[in-house]
Amino acid sequence: MVVVPQDHELRGMIVCITDQAGQPGLMVLDVASGSSTVLASADCSWRSVPAVAPGGDRVALQGADGRLKIVDVRADKAESIGEPISGLITPRWSPGGGSVMYELDATTYVVSLDETLAQSTFVAAMAAWMGDGSQIAYVADSTFHVMDTWTGEAVQLTDGPERIWGVAASLDGVHAAYVVSDDAGALLRVVDVFTREIWEARTFRGIWPWSLAWSPDGRTLAYCVGGAEEQGGQRVSVCMLDVRCIGAEAGCEPRAVATLVTDPRCAGLAWSPDSRAVAIAAQMGRSGRYAVHAISPAGEQHQLTGQGNCVLPDWGPSPI
């Protein structure tokens, strides 16, 4: 067990891929205490993207053998599901924790984790759970859709066709965000799924579409914008948009809250369960090693890990 002294009031559990044990492993970090441990059962690789279940008791990831794995955090036991998957996947838990969704070759797979382990599929890209899991936002035929998971009925929310590169949906069930590219560059859009009103802002071509992430309370959208190459990585700005200002007379603009050096292959954004900060993997000074950092909407930064490399973090509640 490793303990990194902390000077913050952040809580919850962060999981990430680390080489602290000499090879890629799944590390579990208690954010409050700074204590961490590497789980022996995970059998992962540097391309495994871990996802914490809503209850914090399980982690979904693609194992080194290509199969979807569900890791019990407290018992340090892993269950493999199905056959090896031919490509790389990013698992996404349903808000209720009963299913895991992933995409492969523009087809979305939803795996039920009850006794049946039933699997359903539909043609969609960039699918994201919305609200309580009763809806899924996704892209099909170059247009943006929201589907009712109970009836299977889908509503098209944009006219299209458009070049859409990333989708994120809020857990309050109100907003979805996506990135569109055109001849002039890139646009960040936020759509109200009830009124279908769309807010948009011109953004930088260097935006990382896969980094779009809503805070659990649905108030803030965070994303990364890549800049110049630096120290074998990329100078990246973490930007945030307070959606409560959309429609206000004073206007609404995203703002950069922090700048770090990181790599698109090992970094995304993961919000804390209480919406107080996002986690991102970034370089530690000029060491070339990667640590997990927490960034608040006010721009406060905290380095949460200190040994080895720690990448691809996800943040959930503590299971204890």
C-alpha cells in the first residue's frame, strides 16, 4: 500500500492503470486518505480503460486478453464476460449499475449484468447514458439522437448531416453536448433534450472530443483543448462551461481553468461524485512520469498520486 499525503477535502475512489507493480495493473486510490493499492485480479494492459460502477464496488475494463472484465474492488476478484473483443473498447456503466455499454465499429453493445448476461446491440456511435439510464444519446447517420431504453424509440434532435466527433450526456437528463467540425474549425454545442434549443460556441481545432464530461449535478461541462507539443506530450488546457449561464443576458463562454502537459492516449476527464473536481492524468514536472491530478472549477490543482505512472483515471464513490 502507498500513501500520498493530502491537503484537500476531496473524497471518493479513483481507479487508474499504473506500473507501480512493474507491469500494467489496476490501482485503487482512496482520495481522502491518499492510500492506494494495486489489485491482483484485474489482468489489464496499458490500453485498458477502467470505469467505476455507480456504487463504487466494481470496475469494468477490457482485460489484456481482450475480454470484458468486471472487477470486485473489495474482494479483488475479476469475472470475465463473453469472448475476446477484437478492438479496443471504453466501458460505460448504466446509472443504475445493472449494465455496461461499449462501442465497436459504429455498433453499440449493451451487456446486462444479471444472471442472463444478455447482450443487445444497435447501430450507433459515441453512445452515452443519460439521466437515470432510461435514455441513451448517440450519433447515427451523422445526426444526433436520443433513444428511450425501455421502448427503443428514438428521436432525432439535429437536422444534419454533420461531422460529429464526441458526445456527452448529463445525468440530470436535461442536456447533451457534442463537437461538430466544419470548414472554419470546430463548434461545441449543448442541446436541451426537452426544448431542443441548441447553444453553440466556436472552439479550437485542438479540442479533444472524447474528453467531454458532465459533472454529476449537471451544472458543468468540462473538456480538454490540446496545444503545442511539450516534453514528449502536449500542452493541454482544461476548460469548463457553467450551463446555468446559457441564455443569460451577459452571455456564456467556456473558460480555461488549468493547463498541464499530458498525452491524449492516457488522459481523459473524470468528475468526482460530488462535482467538486475532475481527475486527469498529467506529467509530474519534468520527470516524464504521469500522475493523477484533480482540478476544481476554480482552478485549484492537487496531485493525487506520486509513484510510478498512473493514467486513464476514473472517479467514483468509495465502496466502504
